[in-house]
Amino acid sequence: KAGVTQTPRYLIKTRGQQVTLSCSPISGHRSVSWYQQTPGQGLQFLFEYFSETQRNKGNFPGRFSGRQFSNSRSEMNVSTLELGDSALYLCASSPGTGPGYTFGSGTRLTVV
Amino acid sequence: AQSVTQLDSQVPVFEEAPVELRCNYSSSVSVYLFWYVQYPNQGLQLLLKYLSGSTLVESINGFEAEFNKSQTSFHLRKPSVHISDTAEYFCAVSDWPGTYKYIFGTGTRLKVLA
């Protein structure tokens, strides 16, 4: 059974640009969550989707957005990138019927 | 609001020695508890979880954790560590289906010395 797949693994972007990260959940999983991991702030919750509906959103500016498609795949977008957006972005999926998530390997975003 | 405290940011220990990584949480509602491990440049791997039932939970690679409701703790233990256990360990709580998110601790970096 394939795990959670995140693409790309690494990205380098320039300040002011925008970026889209992709996440393919485990087959059959309907819930997808996103987390940002930085050395200073640790692991912070961005948002969670279930069956294309956002059920919760973390305390991030509106530049951070996400969506989920009918096949449960999810994307997150960050517009007008800032240096502080440099981080490891982790996607996690679950069946959506209980607690417990499986994480992907992450996308390492570097903003220069 | 929920919070998770991992008091030790780094724990050095010699190979084959026992180790305990501490995790305390606070929550006004019932929670589920998790330990994840992260190796360099990788994502988080689930080590073990407490959902209900027996308060002592075990993983397949020798780690165990005990849920202590009165002390609001979920400490991770291993009786004999290996070099390969060197990694960062994160404790997390979930109030599912409340907020559909994890609250993570700040992590403990376990360094196993030869």
C-alpha cells in the first residue's frame, strides 16, 4: 500500500513568488492535513480537509490556502512568499473516521 | 486549550542503556496521545499511540509508553537503545473529533552514543 506522497521534495523560490505543493493521500483516506515545521516554531497546524471541505484552519495569514479534490488529493498554495515561509511542509492523511494520521516525507521549501 | 510539554530538548544516552523521554499534556477534554519519530530529512513516523483501553502501549521496535491520566503524562521508554534510535521524537495530542488537528510538543532529540 503506497504511503502519503508529497511533491516536490525540494523547492527553491524567490521572495514575492507563489508556490503550490501537492499531496496524494493513502488510497481510501479522505482526510488530509497540512503542517509547517520550522526550527523556531516547531510543528504548526495549517489546515485539515475532509471530502473537499475545510474543517479547521490554523493561525496562518491568508497567503496560505489549500484545497482538496474529489479524489482526496490536496494542494496548498502560498502566495507572496516571505523568507520566513522557509520550512518543511508536511502532509498527513487518515481515513477520517478516527484520530491518527500518516505523514508524508514533506516538501522542503527554501525562500531566497 | 490543549498544550504539550516535552521538557527535554536533548537527551544523550549510551548504547544499550535505558532511556525515558518525557511528555506532559494539558487539556480540558479527553484526548488521544501519540509519539512520532523523525529521522533527518524525513517526515514523521508513528511510533505508538494511545486511543483507549490498556494504558501501556508498545511499539514493534521495543519502545513503550504509559498513559497516566492523573499525572497527564505519556512518557516514552526503551529499556536498551541502539545507535539507530538516534532521531527526534515528538509527542502529540488530539481531541478528535474536536479540532481535527494535532498539538505537538517541541520535540526531544535523542542522541545514542557508542
